[in-house]
Amino acid sequence: MAAVAVERPPIDEKIRTLKLSGHVGFDSLPDQLVAKSTQNGFTFNILCIGETGMGKSTLMDTLFNTSFESNPAPHTLPAVKLKSHTYELQESNVRLKLTIVDTVGYGDQINKGDSFTAIVDYIDKQFDDYLQEELKIKRSLSAYHDSRIHACLYFICPTGHGLKSIDLVCMKKLDSKVNVIPVIAKADTISKSELTKFKQRIIQEIKANGIQIYQFPTDDDTMAKVNTEMNNQIPFAVVGSTDFVRVGNKMLRARQYPWGTVQVENESHCDFTKLREMLIRTNMEDMREVTHQRHYELYRKKILETMGFSDVGQDNQPVSFQQTFEQKRVEHREELQRKEDEMRQTFVLRVKEKETELKEVEKELYTKYDTLKREHAEEKKRYEDLKKRLDEEKAEFQKRKHQVATQQLTSHTLTLGKTKKK
Amino acid sequence: MRTYHQSTRRDLNCLKSDMVIKGRSGLGKSTFVNTLFKATVARRKSGEEEPLPSTTEVKTVSSSLSEGGVRLNLTITDTPGFGDHINNENCWEPIVSYIEAQYGRYLQEEQKVDRLLHIPDTRIHCCVYFIPPTGHSLSSLDVEVLQRLDKIVNVVPVVAKADTLTLEERAAFKERIRADLSDHAIKVYPLQEYEDLDDAPENMKIRERLPFAVVGSTTWHEIHGKKLLGRRSNWGLVEVENKSHNDFAYMRDMLIRTHMQDLIGSTAERHYENFRRARLSTKTTSKVNIVNGQDTDHMEDLNESKI
């Protein structure tokens, strides 16, 4: 009988590089990949953080060249809330599921200490949802709508001086969770010279505080030069506009002032085109990758470690996720069992107490009832005696009455006889 | 365009394709693989008579091929000794456990707390099953093995050494094999139930040709000034790449030029997920949450334990 010994396959550790003697055809693999990805569609999620009135919604409209329906938010909200909208866009045959998350009420409160908690919680929740899906037994990762934030645009107020403290605090909290890209909003309020100084100040402050903003990837040869150049231009000074103005013989997006027109797509007017180039046309995929590989993995590691999972067990033996999970499950069950027993015991005690109480009350009631009964019996007897006596008296009275009546009659006849004799 | 570039640089630099080649010895598996990838991927011990292994072994060979800027890390797994013994009971066991071990390895790495970003993918993407050209039908061993394999890996059945059959014999043989496959409910790749509507007509054409009748050769011959791969004999030359001679070109197109990505994707999405689900369910069968009556979400359970 053929033995069923499983021999560990001797894998060739040295992978040999072979030369092909003809055309095989696997150079069509990128095409296959592209076709597959295009079929599935892409997802991209942007988070816009900035104070009310910074021009976040306008910039989104300008970036994606559509008008997303959004009402301007009031300034009176008591806490920072996040609003997310999902849109399906299509360009040639590529479908994009775009989710834009807006912070509403950011920077409007008197005490801004809690501004970023809502944002951090939201980002963590998206990671958590993905982690839950990944840990499920019956999961479908390819069909899952990935809602993790891929890019965070932080809108800086164009004061011209530097970053506000809330900006620093918020960016510091977010830099390890999401790709932070700072942009200077409403850049048409600053002049060119002020702008360069402002940018320098911002970069200085960011570096001084150790904030790690998203750097465009420079390891890819084709894009390295462009990306390094762009990295030096961060933060981008942007202007957004939903109005079209006729310039020359074309309709361009622009903001019209009495003293001139700021064209959004003009490189010398603002950095909008650079932002669009970097965000959408070049590095969208890289941002998704970084989110998945760096930020999400960090989150996952942290969560699993807080739950007590680790790759190494007590004896420094590698412990698999399953084993730790089993252990925890057993412990949990025992805990539950213990609690159940405890509760049962207290329940039994309580029941006993209540029983004794009730018994006593019952006894009391019985005694009361007895006394009452006795009293009633006595009263009844008394009244019966009275009644008997009354009856006797009545009978006596009747007798006497009868006697008197008969006596009178006889005496009457007697008197009659008497008168006749005279 | 960008995705194209990026995928060329990054993802495909570590693109791995694993194939298992199964069949009895002497069916021309190694020659076939060498013909397919036009390189000596599988090493044949030509000349030496290797002592037949007493158990079904599983041997892997890894090579790195490069074409047009695309680098492919190919791993071919061979199963010498399969089906060669007198008593072939359970000869598929080493193979099935090897395939599942690869899935298990991937699962373990995926579940680690501190896991690698690019988990080394040694999962088998495609299993090429060589059927001997008897001309009759599938043998009982073939049926047994295929029934077990089609659930865990993409199986592509191939009729080896097809030049021993004439075209009519070939067509009849294929008919009988297809009937056998459907009788025993063996699902070969491309799977009908999972395909998209766009691929359906293409896949129908492929299915009509299954199993592929192939001839492999690594010797070049010169005919009318053209260099051709083929097998020469006294009565003629069987050309490998000639579509009227055999199905090699169709198979090569399907395997490499059109369906390679799908093979890799479907292994990851379907077979691996099935394995993962089965593996995780068996470990937690006794702990199904009775309140909900469904499989417990891992995270839910973990969160509960924090109460």
C-alpha cells in the first residue's frame, strides 16, 4: 500500500532567473489587471477639515468639476460634527465612488479643546469597520465598500502669520491616522510675497512640532522628479470657484473682483492645478496604499494588542491568532459562568428572605383574623342575650296586658251587678 | 495609464504565479511546462532513470521570468510518483495537504498582529491535470482526484501527448471526458457560476474545447525558412503552435494571455476564502452564539470579554 507520508516540499530557495527563448505573452498581465480593476470601480474618500466658511465645499466642487449639493453650514453649532456624502462619478469608462466627509462646526466653539475628538473617532470607526469585516468568518472583502479615509485636506486660515494652535493640535493628532495634506484656503486674500513667507512659516511650525504630513512618493522613477518638486510646494495655496467667467473667448472658473479676476486654473494665480494634479491625477493610488498599509496596519496592531493578542505567547513561543482567541474565549466563558453562578446564588438568597418575610406576614394576618373572629362571636352572643331578654320582657308584658284586660272585664261585670241591687 | 505603470513597477514585481502539474510519469509534464514558458522551468532528469519515489512527492521549482518590463515569479509544483503505484489509494492526500498547507500558511500570516505588508503568496493558482491519451474515458483514479481537487483549486484538465490520437479520436475522447466530468459534477476552470457576463462568451468557447489536447516540445525545427517548435517523426512534423494540430496555443492563450489575472484573483477570492471560512468555523463550532443563531463576529466576542 502506498504510504501516505507527506513530504515537505523542498522549495528551491534560490529563485533562478531564466531567459525566455520566445514570446510567451504574460506581458499582457498589467492589461488584465487594469481591465479587472476598471470593472470593479475605484473608491476614494476625502476628509475636509477646516473652519466654517473656509471654502471646503467650493473647493470640492471645483476639484471634481461637478456641483455636490451642500448647504452652507451655520456658525452656531455646539459641537463638531462630521457629515459624509457618497457620490458615483464616471469618466470615460472608469467609475469612481467618491465619499466626501465635511467637518461642520469646526472652530466655532468657544472652547475648541474637543474639536478633534469627533474627527479622530470617525476615522477610527472606519478602520474599525474594516477590521471587523476582515476578521469575520464569512467575509467578502472585494465587495466591501471601503470607507476608510484616504486623504485629509486640512484648510489653513489665510491669516498670513502662521498656524493656529488648534491647527497644530489637530494635525498632530491626525498625522498617524490619515494622510494629512495642508492647504491654504482662500489664497486670493494673500499677496505673492506674503504667501511665500506664510508657507515657510507653516512648514517651519509643522517641522518644529514633529507633524508628519503626507509626502508624495519619490521612489517611482517616472514620477520622482515631479513629486519632489511638489513636496517642496506644500502647502498648496488654493482658490475654489463655482462661477464661470468669460476670459478672452473661453469660460473659465474664476472669481471676479472690481480690480481683476482670479483664475482658478491659472498656475500663476494659485496652486489649484498642482493640487488637482497631485491629488487626483498622480497619487490617488498611492494614498490608498499608504492608508491601507501604514495607517490601517498601525490601527489594527494597536487594537489587537490592547485586546491582548500578540504573536508571541508566554513561553516566547509563537502563538497564533487562533490560539489566543481560543484562550480568550475560554476565559470569557468561565467568567460568564462565574457571574451566572454568583447571580444565581444571590437570587436564591433573596428568594429565601422574601419567603420568610411573607411567612411572617401571613402568620400575623392569621392571628388578626382569629382575634377578629372571636370578637365578633362575643358581640353576637351579647346581642343574642339582649334579644332574648327583650323577647322575654315582651312576652311578660303581653301576659300582664292580657291579665289586666281579663281582670277589667270581670270587674266590669261585677259593677253592673252592683247597681241593680239598689 | 497610471495604474498600468504603477502595476508594472510595483504589484507585478512581486507577482507570483503558482502552478501544480499533476499526472502520471511519462506524460510529458515537464516538457509541456518548458514549452509553455519557453524556458527550462522544470528540470527533467533526461537520460537518468530516477528510482520511482515510493510516495507521491511534491516538488517545487521557482523561477523568475521577465518580459516587456513585467517580472513574473513562477513556481511550478510537480508531483512525481502520482498514480504510478499498484495500489493508488490516497495518493492524492499529499497533494491536497500541500495545497491546503499553502492556504494555511497565508492565513497564519494574515492573522498575525504584526504582519508583513506583502504576504508571500505561495497559494496554488492553477492545477494542470494531465490525462493519459487512452482514448476511452476518465479512469476511476482521475475521477477521484478531480472530485477532491476542484473544490480547493482551479483545475485545468489537459490531454497529454495528443499526437497519439487522430482528430476524430480526439474529438470523441474529449466528448467522453466532458460527459464524465459533468456526470461526476466536477467543476473545472473556467467556472460557470462565478463568471461575469462579459467573459461568458469567451469562457463558453474555452469550455467547448476542454480538455485541451496538447503536444509539448522544446526542439526547434526549420520548415520553409521558419523556425518552429515541434515533434518530428518519419511521417511528418507535429507543430506545437499550429492550432489545427493541437490545442496548445489555445491553452497558452487562456492560461497566460487572458486568464492569468483571473486565476490569481479567483484563488484569492474564492478558494482561499472557502478554506479560511472552513478553517475558522471548525475551530469555533462549539461556540456559536445561540442568541443570534449565526456565526459570532470575532470582534463582537472580543468586545464582550472586555465588559
